[in-house]
Amino acid sequence: MKQVLQNLRSGKVEVADVPAPAVRPAHLLVRTAATLISPGTERMLVEFGQSGLLGKARAQPEKVRQLVTKIRTDGVKPALEAVVSRLEEPLPLGYSNVGRVLEVGAGVTGFAPGQRVLTNGPHAGIVCVPATLTAAIPDEVDDASAAFGVLGAIALNGVRLLEPTLGESFAVVGLGVLGLLGVQL
């Protein structure tokens, strides 16, 4: 099976051959039909991966604080080994996936094999995703349109957090995909 992975140390992005996941309890196994690239998030991850260690430290000061704490508790060598190990783990890219259910995990209700769904799964041929992060797609919605559902949910959450009422004005700063969806909402 193919999956888009990024090496966080070098920033290299590749389409890799990986084993297909197995279904787990409370999850669905889904064969991908379409995924959506989230330009802001995925560009940020690629740029983060391509930056040097100093750039990575500047981008994530909370991780630097965790590293300092780990150095104090475990020592320098184990802490640095943990950082190197973490940077060597391939990072799956993507979080807006459309496909058909292959298998339903134990304890899951409301989904059936063959059903079209939107998930927060990555760019991969087959994904195993929590049923709670999956939604059925109505028949009249095509796969390409449905793939915008996760980004639409993120934009909707932003609008809901503002609790707008009639007569109020809001400014949307940044008109990327999420900003444009927020403006429409």
C-alpha cells in the first residue's frame, strides 16, 4: 500500500510502500478514494522538516522546555537519543480522507462495509481511523467535495468559538482555504 510520509529530520517527503493497517476496536478500516491537501498545515510541516535543529527549536519552544526537563531527569545522552529517535520516525501527512469502509471494528455501530465516509485519515491507500472521527457522506456529495469536510469542520469550529450574533462584525485574517471557508460560514 502507498502512503505519503515525511522524514522530520531532513524534510524529505516520499510516497512509500508500507503494510496496510489492520482494523482495531472502535475504528474503521477505509479504502481511500480521495484525500485533500491542507496547504497551510502541510506546507508548515514540510518547512519545519526542512529547517535545521535550531529552526525546529525556534518553531517549537514547548518541545525545547520538555527537552530541558528530560535532560534534568534522565541526563543529556538519553534525552538527545530520544530527540534523534523522534526525528527519525516517519510522519504521515494528511488528515482529510474520503473512502469506503472495508471493515468495522469491534464496538462500532452506525457504519457498514461499502459505506462512503469522510475521515481524518492521512494520504494513504488504506487507513484505520477512529469511528468517532468519521462521518457518512450523503449520496449526492461527490468525493472531491466531501474531502473538504474536515477543513470545513475546522473553520466551523472557529466560527462557533467566536459565538457570533446578529449585527456583529468579524475580520478573518488570512484567506487560505480555512480562512475562505470561515468567511463563507
